[in-house]
Amino acid sequence: MIAAALLALRQAFSPPFRSVLLKSVGLALLLLVLLGVLLETLAAKLIDLENTTWDFLAALLSGAGVVIALIFLIPPVVSLVAGFFQDRVAELVEASHYPAEPPGREMPTGRSILLAMRFALLVLGVNIVSLFLLLIPGVNIIAWWLANGYLLGREYFEFAAMRFMPEEEAKALRRAHRGRVFVGGLMIAAFMAVPILNLATPLVASAFMVHVFKGLASKGLVSKSLKRA
């Protein structure tokens, strides 16, 4: 797992991967700025006080609220945008590290958009729950890490697997190796917790899980797991 993570991180700085990464991060930042402007506009419309002192305090609170909201919107927004670049990342990983093996199949555009939107909503839901857990010291960080570890591991592993097999088989393979996938998800969640780096998390995670899947395949564990399933 560590070797797969290091391979993914190393490739993240290669020219072809970096180009995709910059496009994804740039689009995500643009979307976050637009969301910030929208939230600030809505907050300004809700604040209609005549007392200038209260206006100032309300503006400060609304500004802080917008910043907090954007922080929690970063994971779902970045995940949504990165969903449009995942196949390209997987292709780069496969071509660079597994050139002798048959390449995976690109996911149909409609299905890719649907899965990206579903995943973004799931990530948003987890982070909203985490927001409420901030009121419980000692529990919030652990709960966030475990929940995101499960979710991120599941989604990114299934994506990597679905390039080589039907969706149901990908889900069965993930269940057969749930422990390994969960540990991989925890590693992704830890990476996501780092400011700035979290913008690159989805694409690095996609590359990471391609290596994890290929590692299972090289050991013959994919076919064995599907036979048992």
C-alpha cells in the first residue's frame, strides 16, 4: 500500500499528470470562488439592519460563515470536478507503469457524470455530519477520518476496478478486500486533511487506487476473489 501511494505521489509531479492536475485544481478553485460570491450575496441580502454596529457584526459573522462553508465545500467540489479527469489520470498511470497490460475502458460520459455527482453529494453529506461533530471534542476528528476513509476507499477503488470489469464485479472485489481498501481510504483521508494538498487529493487517489487494483491483479487475487463471490 505504501509503495502504491509513493508511486501515485511521484507521478503527480510528472509533466503529463501535472497538466491534468492544474486543470482540475483551477476549475475547482473557480467553482469555489463562484460559490463564495453566491453565498456572500445571499448573506448580504439576509442582513438588513439599520443599526450600523449590528450591521458590522453581522457582516463579520456572515463572512466567517461563508469561509467555514467554503472549507467544508472543498472536498465535494474538488471531487466533483476531478470526476471528469479520473479516466485520463488512470490512462496515464496504466501507460506509464503497466504498458504491457491491456488498458482499461473509459467510462461512458453520462455514467461518469452521474457517479461524480453522487460521490460529491456523499462527500458533502459526510462533511456536514462532521461539522456537527465539531461540538464533540475527541470524537470529531476520528469520526471524520473513519467516515471519509471508508467512503474514499470504496469510491476510488471501485472506479479503478470498473475500468476492467462490470460495476457489480467491482463492488464484489471491493467487498472481498474491504480491509485493504479501507486502509487505502484512510491514507487518502489523511492526505485530504492537509490544506492546499486536499485540492489534489482526488486525482492522486485515483492514481493510487489504480496501483492497488493492479497489485491485486498481479497476485491473481482479482480472479480468485470474483470466483469466491
